[in-house]
Amino acid sequence: MSVQRKSVQCLSPAGLHRVSYKEWGDPRNPRVLLCVHGVTRVADDFDALAAVMADSYRVICPDIVGRGQSDWLRNPQFYQIPQYVSDMVTLLARLDVETVDWFGTSMGGLIGMGMAALADNPIRKLILNDVGPVLNPAAIARIADYIAQDMRFASFEEGAAYIRMVSASFGPHTEAQWHKLATDVLRQNHEGQWIRHYDLNLSIPIKATTPEMALAGQTALWATYDAIKCQTLVIRGAESDLLSAETALEMQQRGPHAKVVELPGVGHAPTFVQPEQIAIAREFLLS
């Protein structure tokens, strides 16, 4: 199976930056699936999903700017959804495709919502993995604090144990799956310490959000969701502290009238490395 690492140059108000992405499958396949990760995760999260879907799709998995193998922004104030949407527009232009299906986990889902709400957008089908127009303030505060911590570990094993602890809400995984989830996001620095892969300044725009800004943002997110026209699937971890059952129900009743699937025993967010989870996405995308 063909898997390649490529990159595309994107633009922010602070200058140019490079966005790295993995490409699975036949690069001539006009059917494209774009998989976009959560706020502190990476393109490698989708290896299991991409391996299954690459028989039907050209699967594209980017490292959103500030993470993984992508550049960091010179001005961290632009670590926000509009910049990420702009970068994905540039990436889609590089891919030279007419339409795209979108799988977005958490932040990746918000980017997908932003794209799918635009007039003349290319999204045919949209999967929102444990995210919606209402973001629990307590969950956001938890995530912001986690992002900002400058964690350094003396060994990979120590770092992997930490990643497993803070990722417990992902639900049950095998030892091999936990190892990969840690391997994907831990890097060794020049001092031999193990650190996380991303720019700690990602937390700056999140921490600057006031309650008034959050309320205005929620209103804007619902307006964005209501503008979506494509077929939409919402995945909710039954124990999620980010996407409530009430919000998921409302997402069924307005906007694109999404289909909602709830996964028992999982919080924020389902990883889609398990065969039964991958089967849900595959059925929706290929039906």
C-alpha cells in the first residue's frame, strides 16, 4: 500500500508556513477522504482508519500547523479555526480534487464544520467525531491547561505512561494500541528528554477566551452548523465531557439533521483504531 509524506506551503498574516501530510492509496483516485486530528494529536492517529479506507479512497491526513511534522506559527494568536480552514483550502488546492469527504476528530471536526458551511465548498460527506456547536467550558479549560504544561520525561516509558493516563477517556485499547498512541506524540529533544510534539503556545488563544467570547463563539458555531448542507454523521462517546447528549440530539433536529451514533464506554474522543469503530465510518462514507 502506498503511503507518502508530503507538504504544502500555506499563508498566515505572520508569513508562510509548511503543513505536512500523509497520503495513502492511489494518488490518481479522484475520491478523497481528508482526516483531521484533535488539538494535541497528529496525522498518525488515522493510520488504522486510512489503511482500511485506502482501497476506496485517496486518504489525506495532515498535521495541523503547530503539531507533528508541520511548522509552528510565528504568531501564536493565529492558532485558531479560521487559520486552519485556510490551510485546508490550500491543501485541497494542492490535491486538485472536485469533492472531498471529511473525518474530523474534535478540533478537526470544528475545522470541517467551518469548511462545510462555506458557499460552494467541496465537502460531500462529513463525520464529526465527538464535537459540535456547544463546547463544555469545563472541558475546554481542562484541555487548555493540559496543552500548556511543559512536560518532560526521562524515558519513553515514563512519557507513554503519562499519555495513557491523560488519554484514559479514549476508552479501552490493547497494549500495542496504547504504545502507538504514545509513540505518535512523543519526541526526544537534544537533551535526551521525551517531550510532546506540539507548540505549547497553542494554548494562548484558548486561555484568552473570556466567558463573553465563548458565548458569542457558541452562537457563531450554531450558525455555522445550520449552514451545513452535506450528509453528516455525528459520533459521540457516551461518556464525553465535550459533546453532551443534549447537543447531539439538537444536531439531529437542525442544520444538516445529522445521524448520531453513540459509542458506549468511551469519552472524548473515540480514536477509530478499533475495527468496530472503523466499520461505522466506512459504512457511512461508502453508502
